[in-house]
Amino acid sequence: MIIINDIEARKQLFRNANLVNPKEVKYKINAEYLRFNCWNAAECYRELMVSFFPMLPLIEKEVSFYEADYILYAHPYARLEDMSPSVLEQIRWIDKNRKEGAEIIVVGKATNIKPIIDGSISNITFYESHFTKTLGKRFEMNIEDEYFVYDSSCGWLNIWPVNGCRKKCKFCRRTYMNIPFESISLETIKSTLDKIKVKAPKLMEGICLRAENLTEYGIDIYGEQRLQDLIRLIDSYEEVKYITLFPIGLAICEITDEILEAICSIKKNVISIALNLEAGSNRILKLIGKNHTRERAIHIFKELRKAHPKASIHTGVMVGFPTEELTDIYELADLIEQIQPNDIFCNLVEIAPKCPLAELPPLSDNLREYHLKILLKLLKNQKREHEADISYPKIFKKGKRSTYRFKKESEERWKRFSLLTIPRKEFVLKKH
């Protein structure tokens, strides 16, 4: 386990790599760490905590790019749009401007660019997964990816029990990107928590389970979903006072009755739960490859609300799917009113050219914007038992109507975010 107890260290990671005592490491490499598209902690939190922080001892000092012997390149774009054109452009720039003999080392999700490069760039190495441990072995350092990270900025012991997602939703980049799926065994998790219990029990007071899809935990090593057993394990520790299942977290279509019962039976204080609806009509849910119905979603949300009335329930929805009609928007608004979430992220769907949904005729930008405006208007007029925070893309300009235009190269959009930024709350739905 590593402990991140200095908020300033987040910012330093991407502007000054000299954060470790030189006497504490055996050997460090002379490298420049390129910081492309790593501004938003919400989008690259896993890479930041699991891999980037443990990798810091590799960096000898902040050297000039033109003097670097190794250029470490990371781009957590799998959590954003398909950034392949941007990644390719950046790596080509590195290739053209690096000093003679310098090696480019591409790590993590950016390695999906390898088939596109297809041997056209020399002296380049790709480490897809477990790259921190791989680099540690290569440069004779005892470092590896950390799946238990205490982050004092939020006060949680973060646990990543599973990486990747086996589902192939038709709007998702996972349908064409190679993101390895891997679970950590229950035995390993228990062993690690037992050690923390002895050495630093106070760090276990708040547990945050984090993953792209928690509901698939265990399938690769046990042949079946075992999230229910993981939840019961964590709930069994007296040291644990608070539990949160956030962000993204749970796929509604994969929440079995056993998993639902395990979540509802948690004895500790459940702070937040994240379940993305994505859409609100059964027609659209089927179109995009979701295996649940709106009726199943209503049942799950109501059971969770009944079991944990004080928990903050988060959900995300998307507007602008191909073939989407106003009736789908009305059904989505009705579904949101029935499940009563505490936090709703309304987003305009962006479909990469390689995704299966890209084969269908897209809605125009004007129509997508109109659908989002209708949804927001319906949400504002709802009767609610409690307040709800709504966040959404800014599509309005002062003084005139504007069309939301999404740029293929979206890096500029993210520059306004710091590493500590959370989604901006645009308005609050209050009790009627």
C-alpha cells in the first residue's frame, strides 16, 4: 500500500518529477515524463494512483526533453474519447524531436496505438499492463503497481479489485480497444487488509471500491461473479466505518439478486453508490447493448434506497443516441423521477468511428442539443423527495442560442481542469 498524504504531490507529478529522496532508491533513469492529457484526476485517477505515483522513483530529475535518454509516454485516453489521432501526432512529434538514441517507452492504455504505428517508428517500446512493475524490473528497482492507495485528500483507502470491463456496450470504446481484464483474488485482498489492520488500522475507516465495472469482479479467476463475497469481506472488518462504491462502479445489468442482497445488507455506513442508467427507454437500452430493462433499474434503485437511505446515489445518462426520439427523452426523465438519484450527470453521447453504433445514422448536433435541453427542462420540473445535483455539458452562450460542437481533438477542453477538479454542479433540483 502507498499513502498519498500531500495534495501538492498530485500537481507536482506532472510538472516536477524530483519528489523522492535520491538516497532511498537504488537506480534511477534519466528521463523526461511527458504529461499529455493528464489534467483531470477524475478521468485518470486509477492511472495516477495505481501506476504513476509508484513509478516516480524511476525519474532521476526533471531534464530537458532534448537531453532525455528515455521518454516515458502515457495518455489515459481510454477514459475519454478515442484519442488515437492525438496520440499518434504526439508520438510522431516525440520521434522527430528526441535526441539521437533516445528510447520512447509507451505505457498503459496509450499502447493501443501500436497497431496504427505498425513499425513505422524505431526504438520504441510498449508496456501495456503492469508497466510500473515491468519498468522496475528493467531498471533494477523494487516498484510495482499499487492497488491499495490511501489518499488523504479524500480520506479514503482506495481499493482497485478489478481492472477493465468485459462488456461490449455498443457506444463504448472497449468494443475495439485492448484493455486487459484482471481481478485481484479475495485471498490477496484479505491478506493486504489484515496487514493494514495491524500496521495502520485508522486508514481502514473509509473504504472506496473503485473499478470500471465492479460487478464483474472475480469472473476471470473464479469463473463467476464474486462481488458479493468481496463486499461481505470488507464489511466484516470492525475497523471499517464507511464504504463507498464509486465512481462508475456497478453495471445495472450485471447486478444479480445475490450482489444486490449483499450491497443492501452492508452494516457499515454506505456513503455513495454509482450506477449509470445510460438511457431510459427499453428500446434504446436494447439498441446500445445494455442487458437490463428500465423496470429492473427501478427495482435495484428502490432496493438500494430502502437499504441505505442516507447514501448518495449517483447515475449518468447520455443523450443523442442514433434513432433517439423525444419519446425516449420523456421515458428517461420519467425513469429519473422514479429512481430519485442524488447526483445526475447528463452527457451528450460521443460515438467513436470504430464503435458499433457508428454504423447507424447519427442525430444532428442541433437535434442532440435540443433533446438535452428538453431533458434538463423536464428534470427541473420534477417533484422530488430530496435535492439532486445535475451536471451537464455547457451548450449555451450568453445572448444567443448555440450548437454544441464536439471537437475530434478534445485536449483543449480539458486544460481548464486542474488535477483536483470535480464535475461542476450546474443547478440543483430541490424538493417540491
